[in-house]
Amino acid sequence: MESPSDRSVHQPENATGIPGRGAQVAALVLFLAASALVAWLGAFATVNNVNGWYVDANKAPWSPPNWLFGPVWTILYTAMAVAAWLVWRRGSPESRSALVIYGIQLFLNLVWTPVFFSLYPLIGTAALWLAFAVILALILAVTVTVVRFGPLSRLAGILLLPYITWIVFASSLNLWAALNN
């Protein structure tokens, strides 16, 4: 028979079913690292092209200055990671399926940047239209993520609202670029 101390070693959850502090910290770090990885990989596509073809591109009149994108995305990626962590903490079957959708939207987020920035020099305007299709799929995936996260953690759903707002805004910039370049 296991003693309570043996059980705590083998089971990371406490009596309430919430993962222990160490597991929670590790999971939060992993969610933050996943977001940072997506940001870092996206930066490779951006850094070589934002000062290249994009400088002379016909941009929407409402385009923010380039320096604003880094801070905004840092905040959004952090909020996304915290939202995913909050849902993970629930540990329910619904959490698992909601996190799968989260993973899909994170992948689409990763794909958009190289499609928009890196493919344009290779295939021209077709890349911008392909990027627009990706960002529309991203909007759908994030919307589903918000709908799935909300019932599991109201705060998690709320944390994703600025993200979906930003990508809808970014889709308008993408559409302008596709129509005018």
C-alpha cells in the first residue's frame, strides 16, 4: 500500500485534481517557450524581408510603423501562452481537444510569416494571396480556440480576444498588400 508521500511522488496532481506547483511552472514555461519559438522562427522570415521588398511595397494607409509589431506580438504571444496554460490546468478531456485547436492556430500563425514575407520575392503577388488564405484560416482557428477556451477558463478566452482582433486587423493589411502589389 502506498503512503501519501509515495502517492505525491508518483502523481503530480494535488487532492483537488490541479497539477502541482512544479508541473504548473514547467507547463507555463513550455507554453511560453512554444510561443517564443514561433516568434523566433517568424523573425527569420521577417528580418530578411521587412527591410527588403517590404520597404517599397504599397502598404495600407492604416499600417502601423514597423517598430510596433515586435512589442504587440510579444504581448500577444505571452497572452496566448498564458491562455493555453490556464486551459491545460483544467486537465479535462475538453482541455485536450481545445489545446489541439490551439496547436493548429499556433502552426497557422507560424506559417503565415514566411508565406507573406519570404515567398513574395519568389512568386510575387501570389504569395500575398496565399498568405491571405492562411490568415483567414488562422482567424477561423483562433475563433474556434476562443470558443473552446472560454467555457474552460473565462480568462483564457478573454486573453485571446486582443489576438483575434490583431489578426483581423493584420488580415486587412494583408488584403491591401495583395490587391496593391
